Amino acid sequence: MPSKQARQAFRAIALMLLAGAGGVILSGSAASAQTAPEAATASPDQLRDTAQLVVSERLRTFALARGLAQGNAGIGTARDLRALLQAQGYYMEGTGLQLLEFEQGVYPNLAYVPNMNGGLENDTLILQGLVFRLRSDLVARGGAAFGLSYDGRVRVGLSQGHYVEAEAQLGVLHAPEPNLTRTVGQISVCSRNELVNWNFLDLCYNHVEVRRDLSDQTQDDLEMRYSHLFEIGESRHEVGFAVGRSKYKDLYQTHGTVSFDSVGRRIATRLSLDLSEPLQDSTGNDLSVRGEVRWLAAGHVVGLGLEASQSAQSTFFGERRQDYGLGVTALYQIKDNLVLSVGVSQTDSTVDFFDSNSVQFNISTKLN
């Protein structure tokens, strides 16, 4: 059971994450402003290299467009920008629906997954001094796994800056040692729209299914998101506000997200705050704070992320339950089409049965 000090430490970490990410963003802006003359004479490839750090397609587009307008880019940057604008419907001619993009592929995956079967993390439950042992076949089992992933995406333009996007993913992982297989499928449909002056409004539906030996999960999400892009000095930023409704079997949950992405000189940051209403028989709110920074090291993308979370309060056999989570992730782009990611996470619960620690890694061909 976490002590008062543990809970205070959680809150301190969350505040540090907020302040730290903000500090990186602000210091990046200040540094960029101070070195504007230097930026004007920088290599034309610098902006192009930095753009690959940005996860948001719109922020990447905005950064390239502003850099090109200021004369800090070369022909390669112009080509990249044109490709991004075409994919978002800005080069549409005439009227009617137009196919903007269609791509699909099958990719290999290699990973270590600590919970392949969807079992419970602990095998011992203590209630009122009584000790209960969980059946061994209900305990989480994992191991090294390999598999394949399918990714497909199609975009249909409606008019300039307005398009419908549909995506489908299917991934299968098999762990030989415990002889377990996990399947994850996801489909999404989004209406993406530019309003005016780098303001955007999106409406998305997302469906996810996870199939494992002991537990299957199904989730449906409907979300509306507004975002705005702007620049301060030589740094470009995207602020977003989203509200959505999720369904887990027969349970519904409303959630909201505030996000802030930035890109400066050879560094990109992401920060988000998620707040969700409690599910049935819970009080308070689910809260999570995420931050990530990415930079270039000898031409390779390197990333470091931190996440802190706090669940709503519920009861478990008469005991108050609240979970506190902390996770650290790191990624390294080995080659253009080979990415290594590692994650370490810990959950500390007021009910010891739900405490957990896990380490997982993944080698894939996609940089997300």
C-alpha cells in the first residue's frame, strides 16, 4: 500500500514532468530567438532533419512551410513540403472526391511482452488477514515474441484542406516459450478539416480489439479535436484540445485531453494531460500526464518519454483502491526502417494485489 510519501512523490513527479517539458519548450524558443542570425546561415538540410523528429503531420508541415518562407531550407525541404501538402488535399483541382493517398504494408515485429495471456500480475491476495492463492493458469505469462503487422491507410479529398482518412491495423504476436498468441486489431475513420489560418477541427471514430487467451478487450472511441499552430521565434508549436466518449463493453466514459507539441532546432517535445470521468462504482477522475523529447544523435532519432498516472478511487472487497503509475520509455532509430523501443513501468496500488512492475521492448519498422 503506498504511503503518504509515495503519493506525494507521484504528484511531485507529475509537476516536474509538466514544468520540465514546459522548460524545454521555453528554453528552446529562447535559444532559437537568440541564435536567429546563426539559423539564417545554417545548412538547408537542418530543418529537414529536424522535421523527422515531429510526430504530428500538421506540425511537421507547418515547420517546413515557415522555414521555407524564411529562406532556411533547400530543394529537398520543398519536395517534402509539397508531398505533405498533397497528402492533405491542398493540391486538389476541380470538384468531387479525389484519392489523395493509399498505402499499405506488412511489417515484421520482434518484442518482449510481459503479459501475453491477459492474466493477473500477482498470484497472492490478502484480505483481512486471509491469504488467497490464484490458480496458476490465471497468472500473467509472457516472453519473447515475434510476429507480423499490417498497416493500411487511404485518404479521400473533399476539397482543399478537407479530407476523410481511414486506417486499419492488424498485429499478431506469438511467444514460443509460453506458446501464447496475442492479436490486436484497430480501425479508425476521421474527418480532417482546416478552418482558417492554421486552425483545424477533426472528428474521429476508433475501434480496437485485443484477443488473448484469458481476456479479450473491445473499445470504441468517438472524439472531436481542435488544434492551432503558431510560432515563437524559430520554434513552432501545436496546441490541441480534445473531448471524447469511450465505450468498454457496457461501460461509458467521457474524457478530455490538452496537448502541446513543439519543434525547435534539432529537438522536438510533446506534452499531454488526459482527464477521464470515473467508471461505474468509482469516484474522482482518472488522470495521466505524458511528456516526450526527441533529438538527433549522429543522424539517428533518439527519444525519451515519461508518464505518470493516477486512477479514480474504487472499492475492492471493502478496501479502498487507487492506483498510481509511473512509466519511462526510450527509442532509438537504428536505421531509417528499424526502430528499437524499451519501456519500464510500475503500478503502486492501495491494494497490494494490483501492484505490478514490467519491462518490455519492441523492434519494429515504424517510427511513431
